[in-house]
Amino acid sequence: MKALVLALVGSLACVGVALADEPDACLEVASLARPEFGLPNVATAIDKGRRLTVVVAGTTSSMAPAGAETAYPARLQVALSSRFRSVTVKVVNEAKASQTAADMAGSFGRMLAEDKPDLVIWQTGTFDAIQGVEPEEYSAVLENGVDRLHSGQADVILMNMQYSPRTESMIAESVYDDHMRWVAMQQKVPLFDRLAIMKQWNDLGTFDLYASTKDAVTAERVHDCLGRLLADFMVEGIRLAEPPARETR
């Protein structure tokens, strides 16, 4: 069962035929990508006009079949660079297959020391659900991980799982999504609701997520849309940011 779910989750990185002709049709779901909390360290980096470093901690769905340059972290870097031309933007994709939230959190010390990120985008949930990690344990890992990143002077965006109509009845995604939402509210960090965004795309016919054919062109479009939505999400987070309470590096 786990092998089947993993195969289906992996295949969604190559989602099926796009139905919309309008290149920016995917941005019609922008109302679902609005942060509730600000990104003070990102705002400081932009305000100073210096280097902005973003690290993506994720799994298979943060990668793309056609290569790293087409995955949403790379597309995010392009989108941010076009918005903030005086800032050197670097997005580091630390995504690895088959990682639980605890596996990712174990690398945060090294990540903070080596990359010195202003922001960490933490995409997780699906593999924990597949592995049957206790939801309370999952919540505790998220809370401790956010605390660790904040102590390293990094803002955090939590990102939930991707939507797949093929796997939604196989794994208890909603339980882990609920726990992530609770942690985001408790820790006052933005939640990028990829699950709702992709479900809306599927419902609107923007992308047919049932047709998991190996369509690299469509996969690139999905990742590009996610990258642009994330960039807009960050811009709004900058606007919401208050002066950083934590010391800057």
C-alpha cells in the first residue's frame, strides 16, 4: 500500500494535461495564497537591499521531472529576482525524497550554519501520513522546528501537501493538514495552502490532476505557477511584517 501511494505521489510531479489556454489562469486562485502573518527577516533583507537567501526544505513534490531549474524553488528565485532587482536572491532547494518532518528538522542546524537563510519554506506532511507518524508527534516536530529556525533568525513559511485526487482516499492527509494549520496559528507563521490551491486548480479544470501522465511541459507550468504564487505570498508577508523583534544576524 505504501509503495502504491508513493508511486502515485511521485507521479503527480508530472501532472496531466492542462486545460486552460490563458497562461496566467493558474493565478486565479491567488485569493487562497494570502499570508496571515508577516515575514520580518525577509522584510529586513529587502529593506537593506542586500542578499536574500531562501531555503526550501521539502520532499519529492518540491522537485520536478525535467530538472531543478523547472521546480518551484527555482521559479520562485526567478519571480523574486524580477520583483526585487536591487537584491541578490538565492533560493536553495534542500528537497529530498522520503523525508519525514523529523528527518528535515534534523538538518536545520547545518542549514542555518551553512546557508544562513532569511526564510525557510518547510514543505512536509505527505510522507509522515504515509509512514503513519502519530499526528501529535508530527505537531511537536513542527513546533520545535519552527522554534529552532526562529532562533537562527530565519522566518518560516509552512507549506502543506500537494492535492492528489488519486491518493486523497488512501492517506489521512486532512489530519496532518489540520495539525500544520494549528501549529502555524500558534507559532504565528504563514501557511502556504498548496493543498487548497491545487484542489481548486483541479476543480476549475486549470490542471487535470487525475491524468498523471508524464507530461513534463505541464509539470513545468504547475511548478512555475507555484513559484509565482509563492513570490506574491512573500511580497504580502513583507507588507504585513512589523519591525523584527529578534536580533538580526
